[in-house]
Amino acid sequence: MSLRFRIYRFFRRSKGSLLRLIAANTVTMVGFGLLVGLINMGLGNIEEKYGLVVWFSFLIGFTGIVVLNTVIELCGTGYTSTSSEKRGSGA
């Protein structure tokens, strides 16, 4: 089985996959949000801190979740057709 199908099965088709997907989405949301917040704390102006950065962090985190879920679904393209086929002798 190819790597992309193993990734898809790990997040979508195996036992406990819902909890793994929720954990991955949470880590992605928090990670990207903290990344933007930390960059703002280091480079931003003191007068402009913590204003729209909170909303921007949320948008970046949400975009990261959408991209992660899209990549996982694209990894599963063709999964059902290859897993349901029975391997024959080729004759």
C-alpha cells in the first residue's frame, strides 16, 4: 500500500481516526495561531499589538486546518477503488 493511502487510512479509516484527526486539527489551529502571535510580539509595534492580530491568527489557523484536511482527502483519492478490487492472477 502506498504512503498516501497509509496516511489517509491513519486519519480517516482506522480505529480511533476521529480522535487523531481532531488532535491534528487542534494542533494545526493552535500552532499557526501561536506562530502569528509570536511573530507579532517580536516584530510588531507596541501600539498595534493584540488588535486585529487575534482575528488574523484565527484566519491563518483555520486556513491551515482547511489545507490539512484537503491534503488528507487528496491522499485518499482512489482509495476505495484500489482497496475494494480483488487482486487477480493477471490472466
